[in-house]
Amino acid sequence: MADRLRPRSLRARVTLGAVVIVALALGAGAYAFSAALSHSLRADAENAAELRVEALAAEVETDGVDAITRLDDEAAVLVARDGSVLARSEEVEGATLPVRDEPFEMTIDDEPALVVSEDLEDGRIVVLAHSLEVDDQVGGTVRRLLLLAIPALLALVAATVWFVVGRALAPVSRIRQEVDQIGADRLDSRVVEPDSGDEIARLASTMNRMLARLDESQQAQRRFVSDASHELRSPLATLRQHAELAHAHPAMTSTSELADVVLGEGARLQSIVESMLLLAKLDEGAPDGFTQVDLDDLVLAEVTRLRSTVARDKTVDGSAIGAARVSGDARLLGQLVRNLADNAARHASSRIELGVAEVNGNAVVSVDDDGAGIPEAERERVFKRFVRLDEARAREAGGSGLGLAIVRAIARAHGGDVTIETSSLGGARVTVAFPTSS
């Protein structure tokens, strides 16, 4: 029930909050003002009554009881020592004015009055009832004015806040409407950024940056799907061609030749699909479950593998491998080192050098080859997916164009990065730097 009664719009909530706060402040202020006014009026009334009863007592000392009986608009009595009434004014006919040491209030002829007394030298007492009707009228008028003014002020506050908040939120409403109209096919659209330089302008700027990132991500996904389709088409076409040839002309190919083609292209398909899945997982965020990993062990294992399988005809130097430990996923880091090693093996002419060292608080893995190298203008592009600098040679060598893209994705998932330089061997030097594990 409370949920249904709560205002839904920010404009209504701000207005209601402002009205409530101002109402509490005005209520407290009105109460304090009314109390202060009542206290001031009572003090003034007591002072005036005291002055008047003193003056009346002086008149009684001079003129006797006539000073009391001739009063026609004031209520006063003259009381003897024994409490009997010696004289009274016309206003006191039928009423009694008690004698007390302190001023007190009572009602005379349905009107409020403040009763005060003054002792004479002979023991008699003059008692005077000072009318409070005017004071009550003043207090009542002030209270009525406050009761009328406070709702009017609250209405004015509500209208002002409603208008101001509405003006302030108008750009937000426009931004919401513009963004609501932007679909997947219009991610290149942008909202209008006001030149006010305030929070609304920063919101619009942030929204545009988000749209730019979404647009860039969508374009990257489209390129990735297009490139993946292109890459998968080639091995699938090769498989289909050989299958059709074997079906139409069995005598032109043997089972062994067909099996070799199927195995080779199948392995290529598997490599592409596994690489795409790995990149997709890395795009989702950094992997969990990091442990302490010795990079030198991973690189030494690759040196051994290269020497025994991939690069038997090439010199593989691991003398620059030193101890270095990082926090990460051992499987992914192993994939990174293997991709770098295989990339160097494909492009090296005769020599490959692998190294590990700690430099300026970073664990650095470096892989050098003496191949043709990578032109400086292409050193950033080779990290994009399905990019090959030499399409024909890379396909023949079994490259999918995803190896270095995976290297960068794994490096960045571990807080590091990868760069390419010219190697002292004459080819390319690929360097990956990770923050070291303490």
C-alpha cells in the first residue's frame, strides 16, 4: 500500500520533500513566533497593569474611595485588612476580585483580565483587573494570519520547486527520449549535449561515450563474425571439394589422401573455433582463480618443445630466461607463451631467442626471431583478429590470424600488455610485461 502511495517521479518526490521540509520549518517558526509574541504580550500587560494599579493606589491615597467608585471602564476594588470590600467600580458589580500576591488571569463578564494588587500604607489593598481583550485579539489575529500565510507559502514553494525541477530535468527527459529511440541499427546516433557544463551536460557526454563504446563493440562483433565466416569458409570448402571429388571420381583419390585432407582441415577448423571461444571468454572479463605462476617454467617448456618438434632446423636459445613469478591463470599464460613461440617459429629464418626477466617491477617475457620482421606501421594492426601480413604464407604455415590477438587479450586480462619492436637478430621482438607477484 505504501509503495502505491509513494510518488513515482523524481520531480514529485523532490517537490514533496521540499514542501515537507519547508512546512516543518514554517510550523516550528510559527510556533516559536506565537510563543514569543504571547510571552511579550503577557509581559507588557503585567507591566501596564502594575503601573496602572500603582497610579490608582496613589489616587486612593489622595482622593479616598472616590478614586475607585468613579471608574466607569475599569474593574477595581478597595479591600480592607479583614478582606471586606470598601469600594468597587461599576465594572465589578456582581463579580469578586480575589487578592493574591502574584498577578493572575481570570474572566470578568466573559472577557479575559489580568488581576494585580497594590498595598496601601494603612493596610488597605487596591485590586485592579486589567483587560486582556486587546492582547488576545492581537494574538488571535497573528495566529489566523499565520494559518493563512503558511499554506499560501507552501503552495508557492511547491509551485516554485515543481517549476524549477521540471526545468532542470527537461534535458534529462529529452535525453531519455532520444536514447529510447536509438536501436541496434542506430548506435551511431548521439544525444544532444547541452552547453551548460553542469551534471546534465556530463550525463549527456557520458551517454554519448557509452553509445560510442556500444557502436564500436557492435562493429567489432560484426567484423569478427564476418572474418570468422571467411576463415571458416576456406577449410569447409576444401573439405567439400575433396569429398565431392571422391564421390564423383573415386579412382582419382585414395582413402588415405582424403583422410589426410580431412584431418588437416579439421585440425585447422578446430584451432580457429577454439581460438574464437578463448577470445570470447576473455572479452567477457578477466578469468577467476589466479594462482602463483612461474613464467620461467612456462618459457623453458616452450624452448624444449621448439627444439624437439616445431623448429628442429633452427637454433632455439633460452639462455636469457631468468626467474619471474606472476599471479595468473597457468593455462592461459601457457597459451600466451606457446602462441609467441609458434609465431616466432613460423617467421624465423634460423634463430629464435626466448627470455624472461624482472624489469622495473614487471615480469617481462621476450621472444626474438631473425625473420623478415614486422613493419612499424603494421605493429598495431597485427594484434587485430584474423590479420595476416602475408596471407598466402600464413595460411600455408597454419596461422589463423588469431595468435597475437589472443596474446594481447591474455596479457591484458592479467594486467599486462604486449609490444612489438625490431629485434637485435634482425626480425621481430615481441615483449609481454606483467606486474610481478610479491
